[in-house]
Amino acid sequence: MSLNNHLIELQRRHQALEKQIETARIHPSSEPHAIAELKRKKLLLKDEIAKLRAKVPEQTIH
């Protein structure tokens, strides 16, 4: 998998986590620690995306 494709996949997963977090916030039976874990995973993905963006030239990112 190329760096660009990997970056796109990480962005997709980051967006999916954002949707999961929003759904969990709306749902009254959501566990606070489960939401915190989703946020932690999202932050880790964000950090990895930032590292990859530094390696991939801007014009190749779609």
C-alpha cells in the first residue's frame, strides 16, 4: 500500500470514529469510558495522519 493510500485509509477510519463518538454522545446508555476510548483512538489516528502528511507531498493527497 502506498503512503497516499494508507493516508486515505487512516482518514476514513478517523472519520468513522468521529461518527461513532457522535452517536455514542447522543445515546443515553453510552458508557463514558467507552467514549473516552474512542476519543483516544481518534487522537492516535490524527497523530499518525499528521506524521504521514509530513512525508507525502501535498499535491499527491486527494
